[in-house]
Amino acid sequence: MTFYFTGIRSFPKLWKSNSYFGLSSSHSYLSLFLKDCYGIRNQEKCFSVKTMSAQNTKAMNLLIAKARCVRKLDESSNKQVSADSSHMFAAGAAKKRSQMNPSSKDPVLPPVENIIQLPTKPLNSEEWDKLKEEFKEKANFENWIILQMVKCHSSVDVAKSVLAWVAAKNSGIVGYDLLVKYLYLCVFHKQTSEIIDVYEIMKARYKRLESGAYTLLMRGLIYTDRWREALLLLEDLKKVMIPSKKNYDDCIQGALFHQDVNVAWNLYQELLSHDIVPMLETLKAFFDFGKDMKDDQYSNKLHNILLYLRNNQLYPGESFAHSIKTWFESIPGEQWKGQFTTIQQSGQCLGCGKTVESIHLSSEEYEFLKAKIMRDVIDGGDQYKKTTPQELKRFQNFVKYHPPFDVVIDGLNVAKMFPKARESQVLLNVVSHLAKQNLQVLVLGRKHMLTQNSRWRRVEMEKMQKQASFFFADNISEDDPFLLYATLHSGNHCKFITKDLMRDHKACLPDAKTQRLFFKWQQGHQLAIVSKHPGAKITFQHILSYDTVVQTTGDSWHIPYDDDLVERYSYEVPTKWLCLHRKT
């Protein structure tokens, strides 16, 4: 790497000789920017389903009738929703809801004017002096101008002329921050010779680097013939911190690029041992590498990656899904056929005709989840509930001495569906709709709902209390633990109604398995009301009948994936599927 007037190596004092570099304010700003570009983590370090007894024919008929009503509740929701209407957990549903609610749209920000036209060709010292004079109000102009170049991905030659100008003014000394920003541009533009020059300088002058510089150097070296030195940098980084998933991704990608698959697999296993969720690009690289390969051991490892996606409820993107399809179809002698498709509401794949896994938990899964929820959410500590032990005991006794419920309603949540409507009237409409179907309904409310006012009319509350069971908690209590307790205690048939997506409660569960079971149970039991305006006919969005996870039967795979055109929130699931089956 040479400047206009001399080569770097001819200046013994070109770079500041600091044996240890702290984080300056300007460097912190760069770290934030690099975090956006490279995913660098911000580090402070340098481097019982309960059934009712049927003792006579009348009781048995009542039980059968009630079961039919619960089934009709699900079936009617399917019939009342158009085929193209998405369920509340479908990818893109939250985006659609926000678009329907203008108040929730992001504010439109005024355009930011470009206050400087960056040079498009290298400048000499006189030209940089003139430009600095024009922007003399900018403190530390040198760092500011090269940061603008980083943001705009200016050419390496232009950035190099900044360094030459700074070196000429400062007796051959150029600061560390400028060097790191220049390194970023070299990595972005894949200027490998420049990257190696900067690497040599840093290796010679600094005993320690911060994590951002390590990340840039690793990424820059992996596609050169000195790629193994990126592994040495990874080892250095591990002495002071756990490397990021991006660090591992770079080194794995480099190992695969240079055909060293054993190093790649070892790094992948090391990454998992740190409980780091790998980047999807990392997993995709393994599938791309395995194309046309006949290797049972390698195939088993890729199958394990798919099972990892299943167990952690991860979804490949569209490009990754194509790589999976290509790999399966390329296996010599296997005769796999893949197609992109969707799943019908019944759970039947439109591609191969097979029915995918049910959303409903087995009795063993249900009892396991119920015990976990009772322990980790209901009794999990004051950070998860705002109630007293006495009130919780009162509620548990209330539930114990009532027959199992068919539907549990978060009363305040449902009542506030229409902010301009009277809350007691909205809730009455929902309760009456369910009561007409002969369902055992529990409404969870607060004591203030019993006080007559413009929002809560006593006569409407009295009508509801004749149609459903009510539990009124203290006004400071949180509804969700009661909602979960009553629903789970009533049995696997019981549904619940709330707009709350329960993300906090899912997060407090101890492991990925329990969280996945909770979300699976939630998708199969949470009802969402579809009503355009107060007084409209009450309808419910359909509840998924099938589970949205990677799954296999041995001779087939069904893999949900993210459509590139759809914005999916973390609590939503994809609607597109890759269907793979072995030809017979």
C-alpha cells in the first residue's frame, strides 16, 4: 500500500506506536457503525386433560353437545374467514395490522440533505487543505471526512489520499482510527493487497486490537492465500472474549472456500458449544459446499442442521431454501424432488398431498408444558406477576370449584378493542356470542369494572354475569398469569381470547424446548376476534391446525421458509414451504 510520495514501510513513525489502545470517542462511533454493517456485538472489553364424569345419559349428551360446540367454534372461524385471510401468527400479519391503523405508522422524517459532495478521485495535499478550510467548523476534519467515505463506500484510492495527506502533515504519523476506517473500505471493496498491508502494519505496531479491527481483518483475510491467519486472529480474540457469530461465520466461510471442510465443521461445533445461534448464511454455506457430493457422513451433518432449525424454531430465508433444495436434488443416486408450495388449512401439503404435523400437543407434551408454566410463570416471582399470594390462592380455589372452561377471556383486553366504543358493550357482545353456543366461559376482569360509569354500565355487567363466570382481580393485578392458569387447568380443549401475544411469558421459560411447546400451544389455542367496527357480527380468525416447523418422515421433508418479500416479526411464522420427497 503506497501513498503518492512514499511507501508505508519507508516511514518508521508512520503509525502511532501505542502498545495498548483504549476506545476513543471517535472510535466508539465507528464501532457503532461497524456493528450495523458487520453485526459486531457491542463489547466493553477490548478484545390432565380434566374430563367431566358422565353418570347418566343426560350428562353424556350434555358432554357430547359441548364438545360439538367447541369444535364448531373452530370450524365456524374457518368458514367465516376468506381463504386468503391470514391468521394472527402468519408472517406479515402484524405489518398489515399496523398499516390498517394509521396511528401506528412510523412518522415520515424529512430528507437529510447531503452537506458535502465527497471527492470521486484522489486529492493532493493542497486540495485537501482547501476542503478542510471550507469545513473548518468540523472538529477533527480528518476523521469526519473518512467516516463520510465509509458511509458512502467511497473508493479506496480516494481514502488512501486522505491518509497520505495526514501523514505528510504529521511527520509520517497516521492515527489508529483513520487506519481502521480505511481498513473497512478495503474490506468492503475486497482490496486484498491493501488489507494485507494494513494487517502487517497492525501486527507489527500493536500488541492488542479491539474486536472491530479483529472482525475486519478476519473478513478481509479469508479469501486470500493467507486465510489461515484469520484463524490465528480468532484464537487471539478468544483470549479476551467469546467471538461473535459473525467472526465464526467469516472463518467457516473461508475454510469452506479453501476446501478445508474439517476446520469448518470444528468451528461450527465450537460455535454451538458457546450456545451461539449461528447465522443462517453459515448454515447455507454448508449446503452449498455439499452440492453433488455423495458422502453419507456429510449428509448426516446437514440433516442435523435441519433438525437444529426445527428444535430452535428457526426458518431459512428464500435463498437458503433454494440451497437446501439444490443440495437434495444433487445427491447422486438419491432422486429427491423439491418444490415450493403452501399448506392448506387442513394441514395437507399442496405439493405432495401429505399431512404435516398437528399443532396440537400430545398429552405428554401438554402435561410437561402445564407443569413448566405453573412453576416458571405462575409461581415464577414478582417480576412475572403483579398480584399477591392471597389473591392467587383465591383464584386457584375459584378455578378448582368450577367445571372446566371452554373459553377464557381477558376482559379488559377484549373490551378495549374499539377505543371509542363503550367497553362493557363490546365485552357483552363477545360473551353473548359465545354463550349462545352453550360454551362454559370465564371472563377475567378487574374490580373497577363493577363501578358504574360511562365506560362500564352495571346493567350490561349483570347481563354478562348471567351468561359467564367472572373473576374480578384487584385493580393492580396482571391478567396474563390468571389467563394462562385457567386455560391450562381446564384442559387441552380450552381456548383463550386476548390480543396480548405473551412474548414476556414465553421469554421467562427456561429452555428452547419449553418455549417452542408454549408457542405451539399458543398458536393452537389463542383466538383472535375479527370485527371491523363495534356491533358487527363476531367472527374469529382461523386457528392453525398444523405446526410450522422443519419436519421429516424420512422419505420427505417439509421446511417453512421466509419469503423475501414479506416482513416477518419474531412471533410470526412463515406461510411458504419447501416440500422435498424422494422419488419412487
